[in-house]
Amino acid sequence: RKEVEQDPGPFNVPEGATVAFNCTYSNSASQSFFWYRQDCRKEPKLLMSVYSSGNEDGRFTAQLNRASQYISLLIRDSKLSDSATYLCVADSNAGNMLTFGGGTRLMVKP
Amino acid sequence: DGGITQSPKYLFRKEGQNVTLSCEQNLNHDAMYWYRQDPGQGLRLIYYSQIVNDFQKGDIAEGYSVSREKKESFPLTVTSAQKNPTAFYLCASRDPWGYSNQPQHFGDGTRLSIL
């Protein structure tokens, strides 16, 4: 079982739609969680950290469910520019390492 | 501006040749990492270093070597033993000592291909 698992997608949605991605992690000791965005042939860039109480940044909302060991990312009012691969990340090895999921591909269509 | 610089952006390797990818950071981060990404795939950890003069193997270290003589620099050598080196290589750094919610920062990558 992979430490961090994501549905690879692709998720094809129309502009303006709301889309949600889930990600599960296997290490119950994980404390830090992040969502990264990766555009085609580019490096991953930090989208947002995920806090225990949930957090929002504009159209993006991240949630953490420790009991079920999953984190989620909600994107409201999708834009064409949101098309990318979204990587879920959890720390491991007593916080020394970050483990990346395989990514979920989002395609927003006009 | 603080950041991570990888060079070159594109690199071609001949059969039997060793090549070295450069990664320099001025973020004053202790930890540095090398990942490999194949088309349509996730990131796989090659090597990481938590502090100068120390480094550890990741999940796919065979055919690669690293050094960490300076805090700012973490070069990766792709040796001739790596039979399938064509991939996108990403270097990252992180401040590991303030563990809580410390993300990794990435360089913009090196694309390596076989001639």
C-alpha cells in the first residue's frame, strides 16, 4: 500500500464547477499536510498547507480528517487556469520527510 | 530573491557516460532532496540530505550518487549504471527543524535524455 494515495483522474469539469479531490495517507503519525500544484512539464508549487481545523484560500478549501486519515481539496468556481495536476503530501519519518501522492489531474473545459 | 537553482535545464547523456546535475539553494535550508519524475507519474525520491556531509538513500538510489559538501549545494550524478536515466529530475529543499508545516521548495528541474 502506498503511503499517500490519490485518484489519478483525470477529472474533467466545466468552467465554474466545484470539484473535490480526496487523498488518503497510511502513516497515522503524520502531522504536516500540503497540497501542491504541478503544471505540465513544470516543477510542483505549493498551493496550500492543510491545518487540523481546515483552511480556506480564496476558491480553495482544504480539510483534514485524522480519524479516517484523509485530506481533501475543494475548488469552487473552477477556472481554465486551474487545469493542472494536484499533489497531496504528508510528512513521515518523524517529520523528516515529505511523501508525495501520485497526483490527481484536473482538466477544466470551457 | 531566495530560491533553488537547477542546471542545466536540459541534458543529454551518451551511453556509458556519467553526468552531474547541479542544485544550489540560498534559502539557508538544511535539508535537500532529489526526485525523479517519469511522464505521467508521481515523484520518486532518489537521495536526501538532512545536513552537510550526510545523505541517505531514497527509494530509487541505484545508479545515482550525491555529495553534500556545502549547505547550499547538493549535486546529483547519474552514473552509467543507471540504465534508464531519461526523466525529469527535481531538486527540493526544506527547513526540517521547524517540523510543523514546513513545505518543500522546488527548483525548476532538469530534463535528462539519452543520446
